[in-house]
Amino acid sequence: MGLDDINSRITREATRVGRNAADVNLVAVSKVQPNERVEAVLELGHRRFGENRVQEAAGKWPEFKTRYKNVVLHLIGPLQTNKTRQAMELFDVIETVDRIKLAKTIARVAEEIGSCPDLYIQVNTGDESQKAGVAVEELPDFVDECRGLQLPVVGLMCIPPIDEEPSLHFALLAKLAKQHGLEKLSMGMSGDFEKAIAQGATSVRVGSAIFGERVKPAG
Ligand SMILES: *Cc1c(COP(=O)(O)O)cnc(C)c1O
């Protein structure tokens, strides 16, 4: 538990599988955590965080960003089209691009504001009807569309089904990224980030194992 523990587990697993630990970014998922806990992690020098709701992030990160320099904020939850501009102004990375309408809106806003966060495409590797993400068979067309819109797509992201072996989903995501020439892989959470590192994750999203159990449901 805690930031130091997670960092050493990342280093240990990367080393074990012959990777460089510096190639694995830790996204500390601060959603619904009390501000004191987030601040404690900022005080330890950590700067990369993930939030799953635009509204919630907008309520705390502008202030943290003025007090702590070089914060890098990832959006890891679904993005409604009407919040695109707000999200693009607040987040440095958006990991949940998953439909054409959203891709087109991001492209339009990017042109207006003259910048765009790094983007990941979320892939629904488990083909779950209730889950966000592009279906595996639709990914080739979706990547083409995004590239046609000149979007800065850097990688793929997935959230495996809870009742399946995550390694299979991580391996699939790694294969898909390779097929499309995408370098970044956001995969792995508190319970399975070491498996994700073994499958090539360049970014792991860890919440409760750093901050403790969430005090409210994450929604
Ligand atoms: C909440 C969340 C996480 C972190 O979950 P933990 O199990 O607390 O590590 C990672 N990814 C996404 C998309 C999340 O919503």
C-alpha cells in the first residue's frame, strides 16, 4: 500500500520481465479520494494523476495545478461530447476516445484552441455491451478515422472484464497496438498492474492501492 510500495513493485516487475521501469508511468487514480490524501501524494513529489469524471476533476485540479508545478492529468473515464472543450482544457491526456462523434468534436476544438491532449483509444477487449470502448473489429476503421482527423493518438487503453483473466486482455491490447503502430498501452489497475507490465503496459492506473479504499462509490 502507498506510493513507495507501488513504485517499488513496478520496478521489481519491470526488472523481472526485462523491461526498464522508467518506461512504465504510474497514473495515480485520485477519483473520489479526499483532497488530503491527494495532497499527501503530491507532497511526495508524484505528478501524474488520473480522474474518471470531468466535473469532479474540474473541482479540484485547477487549484492543485497552481500549487504544484508539472502536474500531468489523465482522463480515464467516459467523455460526454458536451464536455469535450472543458476536458481538453483541463487534461493533458484523454484515454477514452471511443466513438467518431467524440473524435470529430475533439478535432474541431483542437483547431479552435490550437492544442490537443495526447489521446488513447479505449478498446472494449471483452466485448461487453455495458462497457465503453471501440469494439475490436471496429478498431482498424476507427484508427483510420482518427488519423484522417489528424488527432494525436498515441496508444490504446482497456479495462478487462472483472471475471476474466486480465493477462489475455492485456496481451490482446498489446497485439492491437502493435498492428496499428501505436506505442502506448494504458492497462492494469490495483489488482493486476504487474500482469499488465509483463504484457507491455507503458502506463498503469492505480487508485486504491496508493490512496486506500475509496470513501464513496466511484460511479
Ligand atoms: C478507478 C479506476 C482505476 C483504478 O482502480 P483501482 O482498482 O482503485 O486501482 C483504473 N482505471 C480506471 C478506468 C478507473 O476508473
